[in-house]
Amino acid sequence: MRKITVNASRQYEIIISRDIIKNAGEFVAGVHKKCKAMIISDSNVFPLYCSTVKKSLEENGFESFTFCFEAGEERKNISTLNDIWNALAQNQFTRSDLIVALGGGVCGDISGFAAASYLRGIEFVQIPTSLLAMTDSSVGGKTAIDLEYGKNLVGAFWQPSLVLCDPNVLDTLSKHYYSDGMAEVIKYGMINRPMLLESLEGDFDIEDIIEICAQDKREIVEADEHDNAARKLLNFGHTFGHSIEKLSDFTITHGFAVAMGMKIITKACENMNLCEKGAYEKLCTILAKFALDNNTTYSAGAIADAAMLDKKTSGERISLVIPTKTGCCELFDTTKSELLKFTQAGLE
Ligand SMILES: NC(=O)c1ccc[n+]([C@@H]2O[C@H](COP(=O)([O-])OP(=O)(O)OC[C@H]3O[C@@H](n4cnc5c(N)ncnc54)[C@H](O)[C@@H]3O)[C@@H](O)[C@H]2O)c1
Ligand SMILES: [Zn+2]
């Protein structure tokens, strides 16, 4: 069993262990007194793992309730959130009760925001089931829902009380979403972990990979819980990745779009002599190993325009995350109008 302690505004543990969901209740009991627990899950994960978690919670004295929503990013919205709030209220959840988010990043984000907002805040536990959720979204306390105008536009910083990662549940994750999550893992390697990239090139144990990524996320969150400086490095590949996601009307999933975004910015930086030669080729080789070798069909102009319109980029200046060599990124302050130069150089 591997344990990582996160010292954010709330202190909590990330526990990584095969089969841990069978004993989820025992671990939850270690951080929260017996109470009502609402297990929230999506329509893919619910039939696979909900009964295991429910049984374990009940064996450990929790009164458990369940809420299942249809899987998909489209459901990370106010309507699902409203249904969750009502389910909590209908079952008379009080401030001392608990939410258990059992699922991927969509489930974690919406359940976390329900926890942050219901009765002005109740505790929640994350049981991430996708690779992306285990390595990234379940740690750090960013919670959100989407609006029709864009993703994650309404949310709160609200830390979980516990994160339980069971790598065995990845056996049922589709190949597509395994690759999708791997894009974010490769991102951690590119930002500051060249050794992680080397591990990925050979045979590796996914538990080690989850631990390394969770450690990295912990360090970044501890240094910058509210996303002002250091945490911005996690946006490597995301400026243009988000543009590609949007241009595809979200038919290209997040990880695949980020993979394309990382390729564009890395190639651009090499061409503009901001990054050591060879980083682009190395990145492409690792991405290809995990079936992330698609190239974008969108033009440099379309991608730059979409990035400029991004509601999250305020003012005329933008802070881009650029690689300087394999396994090393830094922030680079530029103007929005320079974005086109980067996309052009990245798609040459
Ligand atoms: N809060 C953060 O810091 C943060 C960081 C990165 C991403 N995110 C958010 O995370 C979301 C993406 O997360 P995601 O890729 O996990 O998406 P997701 O939750 O939609 O999961 C992907 C798919 O895999 C299925 N699934 C998940 N676990 C499974 C399992 N073990 N077996 C079978 N199927 C399984 C889901 O039902 C879904 O169809 C986005 O909404 C993004 O905005 C948040
Ligand atoms: Zn991401």
C-alpha cells in the first residue's frame, strides 16, 4: 500500500492499493465518523463497482445511498448537479454527512462541486476509477461543472477528505480512455520528470506511475493551491489542446487533444530555438507507444483563434507553458497576438 499525504487547506491522504475498493468503508471510517454516505457514480462505473463500495461502507457502519447519472462530459452540468442536490436534500443529508465520488474526472468534478456547495459545504471522498482521475483530477480540490459557453466555468476549490486509488479497476477502462489518461501522465514527464518518460518507454508498473503523478500533483497543489503560479505548469499542452477539443465540438477527447497540443507547442519551441532539439521526436515516440499519434487537421489560424477566444485567458497577455528540453517546462509570458506564430511554427 502506498500513501501520500497532501498538506493543502485540508490535510488528506491519497492511498494507492490493488483491491482497495473492497475495503473502502474501512478507510472512510478512518477519516470520518459514521454517517450517511451518498455514492455518486456514472452509468458505466455504477454497475461495475457501486455494490462493492456500498457493501464495504455498510459493513463499516455507514448508511449508504446511491446516485447514478448518465456517463459523459455533457452531463457535467447544472441539471445533473441540481438532481444531486435534490437527492441529498430528499434523503435529509446534513453537514456532517458525506459524498463518495466513484468514477472518472467527470464524476469527481461534479460530486466535488456538489459537496462544496450543498449546505455551504460537506465532506467528500474521491474513489477515482479512470487513469486520468487517479493521476490528476482526484487530487487538488478543483471541482466544477460546464456551461454551454465552456468547460469548468463554474466551480470551487474544495479538497477531498481522502482519495482511494485501486489500480485493478483500470482493467475495465476502455483502451481509448486508458490512452486519454496516459496523455496527462506523459505531460507530467514533460513538465519536470524525465525519468518518468524513461519508465514509460520500457515495461512499467502502473501503480508506480500513479504514485509518481500523484506525488507531483501533490507538490504542485501544496505550492499553489489556488492556481496562481506553479500550478499553471500543469497546463502544458492545454492552451492548444483546449482549442482542438473545442474545434472538434468535444468529439476529440481531452487527453488526445492535449497530446496534439503538446506536439504543437514542442515543435514550435524547437523551431523557434526555445527548446533543445530532439524533444519533439522523443515526445512523438512516447505518445505513439500509447496510441496518441494522431495529428490535428485544424489550421494554425483556427487553433490560435480558438485559444485567443478562450474565456479563461484574460487581458492581452497569456502565460504559455513551453518545454525547454525533454522533461523540463517553464512559463513564458507572451501576447495573445503571438499565439499564431506558435501554432504556425508548431504545424510546419
Ligand atoms: N479537477 C481537476 O483538477 C481536473 C483535472 C483534469 C481533468 N478534469 C476533468 O476530468 C474530466 C475527464 O475525466 P475522465 O477522462 O476520467 O472522464 P470520465 O469521467 O468521463 O471517464 C471517461 C470514461 O470512462 C468511463 N470509466 C471511468 N472509469 C472506468 C472504469 N474503471 N471502468 C470502465 N469505465 C470507466 C466513464 O464512464 C467514461 O465513459 C473532464 O471533465 C475534465 O474537465 C478535472
Ligand atoms: Zn488536462
